[in-house]
Amino acid sequence: MQRPLWSVGDERRTVYGDASIHWTCRKEAHLAAPSRAGRGGLIVHKGRWAYCDGAVADTQHEWVETGGVPIDRLIDWAKVMDPWRATTVRRTR
């Protein structure tokens, strides 16, 4: 039986085995930043998983509900595949 990690009133919260992302960051500066490609950027927001794809140090996010989606739907794959925009494949000298 899965139990919520915590609850507020009758609302269920993140449960063991629930890997869905329920919030995504839509802050303009974070959307313009290179993609994290799924590495880092996960936090718990209002008791549910949240993901920010922007590789930034800024912790001020603008969260929008997703309804619960897999993380691969929130990654900007165009940035990941472009070596000049993705932090995961760019090499610095």
C-alpha cells in the first residue's frame, strides 16, 4: 500500500513510486538558459515533484501545474541536442 509522505487536510501528497512531475518552472530567464537535460532541477513544491529545466543558480521559480507528466516531456530536447546551447555536452577550454 502506498502512503503519502505527508498531507494537508484531505489532499494527497507525493507518494512513494510517484515519479510524475506536477509543476514546471516557466520563468523567462530559466527558459532562456541552457537545458539541464534532466540532471538536477528536481524539487518538491507544494508536496509534489517540480522540475526546472534551466541550468541556472537562481532559485526563484515561477511554477505552473502540469497535471502530472513524465520528466522527459519537460526537457527542452532541442537545447540538449545542440552542443552550443546544452550544458551537458558543451566543452569549455
